[in-house]
Amino acid sequence: MDYRSSALTSRSLQRTPWIILGCISLIILLLYVLLQCIPPLLPAVIDEFQISYFAGGFLYAIPILMVTLFTFPLGIVSDRIGSTKALGLGAALVVLFSLLRATSQSFFSLAFYTAMLGLGVSLYFPNLPKTVREHFPPHLIGRVTGLYTAAIPFGSGLGISLSKPLLALTGGWRGVIAILSLIAIPLIAVGWIVMKRSKTKISIESPLPSLEQPGVREESRCTGGAGDHFFRPIVLCGVLLALLNFAFFITLGWLPTYLAGAGWSPVSAGAATSLISFVEVAAILLVPHLSHRAGSGNRIIMMSFLLISICALAIWFKPSLAWVVAPVFGITFGGAFVLLLAFPAQFASKEKVGRAAGAILAIGYLGGLVGPPLAGYLKDITGSFFSTFIVMAGSGIIAALLSTRFPHGRSFDKDDGFARIRHSGENPGPRDL
């Protein structure tokens, strides 16, 4: 009887991390449905409140502003209060203020509720790599990151694709937001309750084997203070994420409007845009595996940015190529995103995962903050999106060049800062990045 009880307990412990992964994936999927239902609704919001395209782009970017401002300090807070409480509080803020958006009677109130929704995202997002770090062994971190990250584009695709049919059904953008929020609230509540009750922490003491363990030797060590070692790779990772988000949020935010202006029906424009997000799901699941086999994600990141530049020019040159370009956008956005997002969970020490993820996200979402308003402003002053696609192409080339400097095969060591390590007899590159 004792043996059977022990075996059951062992199997339960093995299942627990996957239950938690399923819960956080469900919640983040629903959060992104609520975030990304906005782009197809922007023309209706712009018409009702008589605002400029710049203001419409800023409305879409407000949650990104909050992520930029608050992910780092909230990452530190989450390191102190624990990931479960932070995840629950963050999700609660998102669904509450998402529902309140439907009551907005002015652009100011809509912007305020959207900002508070963004605050909830800022609290939720940095805890994803922290939760993975707490519950999964190092060799699974890249793939597990891919699994929960896949929920982001899937939720985005659902939000974009559902908005137009719901708009036709309800007759107004408020009805769309209200229906999606009311569906999300009970599902998120159930997901968080299950996650909380399944909270059996499996402690993993280091993201990669420490330098003192047998079979691992120091190859080289950077000069300078530990703070310098800690922040240099974080800044570079954040800058690459910023350039990726710059192109990503411009594309998702304004592609429906651009295609509609080129003669597409609103439903077809939304479907083509949502295809980007659905293809991202496959890319996010497959790219960590490809990176694992290649031993380094640098080349994948570089090629992704080059393809983004090519796609931006192609869709400007011929809007009818959107059905071809959209899947390529999905592959490139998803592949580069999951590799960059996995960086803090894989290479930061356990005590610094929350703040490392917060810092990378804070820098990385500056691109998403700047992109949509800039595209709207260029549309206001030029009457077209031509300049936007040119800027997107240029930013992709710059990012491709910077990606050659992206660190790999390295780990943040708690005491010694940023050190290169190598497993004896193995490829010196990381196994999942």
C-alpha cells in the first residue's frame, strides 16, 4: 500500500508542472484575445470618437506602454510575492478593465481602462518565464517556453478573427469587447484556481549546470563588474525584441486597415491578418526544436528579421500578396519571438529570472509602443502606409545585423556575472536557444 501511494504521488508530481503549464497557457490565450480584438475595431472607434489615426494607433499601443513602464518593477515584486499571486492579480486586472472598456463614453475613459488592462498584462507576463523556471528542468525550458508562447499568437488570431463577425452580430465595438470579456472571466478564474491547487514546486537550482559541476568548464569570462555582465546581454536581447515588436504590432495593428483601403472586404482583411497569428503557433512550437538541433538560434533570428524586411516591401508593392506574405510573417515573428523570450528563463540565475524577464520585456515592448502610433502618424501626414513599410524594412535589416552579436552558449552566474560555459563533448551553444 505504501509503495502504491508513493507511486501515485510520484506520478502526481510529474503531472503537476504540465497542469500548471496548461493553466498559464489558457489564461494567456484569453488575455491576448482581449488585447488583439481591437485592431479590426479601430475604424469604428476612430469614427465614433472622431480621433486621428495616430490616436487610434496610440490606443492600440497603450497596453504596450504599460508593459514598457512596469514589467521591470513588477518583475521585482513578483520575485518577492511569488508567481502564483502575481499571475492571479495580473489576470484579474486584465479581465476587469477589459469589461469596463465596453462602458466607455469617451476616448479618455477608453484609454484609461485600456491602460489599467495593460498594467495587468505587465504583472502577468514576467511571471511566465519565472513559473517555467520553477517547475521544469533546464533541458525542457526552451520547448516549454514554446508551448505557452504558442498561446499568444493563437489568442491574437482568435481575437482578430472573431471581432468582425461579432461586430456584425452586436452592431457595435462595445458589444464585441463585452462578449469576449464575459466569456474570458469564468475560464480565467477556473484556470487560476486549478493552477493554485496544483502548486507543488519542483525546485531547480540552476538554469544550466554550474561552473563547479563535473563535465562543465569555463571557456572564457567577460571583464568588468557583475552588473555590467548582467545587463549587457539583457539590453541586446531587449533591443532585438523591440525591433521585432516594432514590426509585429504595426503589422497586426494596421494591416486590416491597409488591406481594406486596398479594396479588400473587412472580413478578408481580418482573415489574412489572423493567418499571421495562427501560423505563428506552428513556428513557436517548431523553432525551439530546430534551434535545439542546430545548437544556436542566432542564425534563425537573423534570417527572421531579413524575411520581415522582404515581406514588408512585398506587401507594399502588391497588397494581393497578403495571403502569401502572412504565413511568412507568422513564421518569422513566432520563431524570433520564442527564442528571445526563452533567454531569461534559460540563462538567468533563479533569483533574477523575474527582473531579467521584466527588463527584457520593458525594453522589448518599446518597439511595440512606438510602432502603431508612428504608422498612424505617417498615414495622417502622407495619406498612405508607404513610409511605414519602408521603415519596417529598414528596422528588419538593422535587427539582422545586431543579431550576429546575440550571446549564446552563456549563462548568468549568480556570483561571477556573465560567463561562457561549455559541456564537455557537446556543442558549446545552448541546447534550446
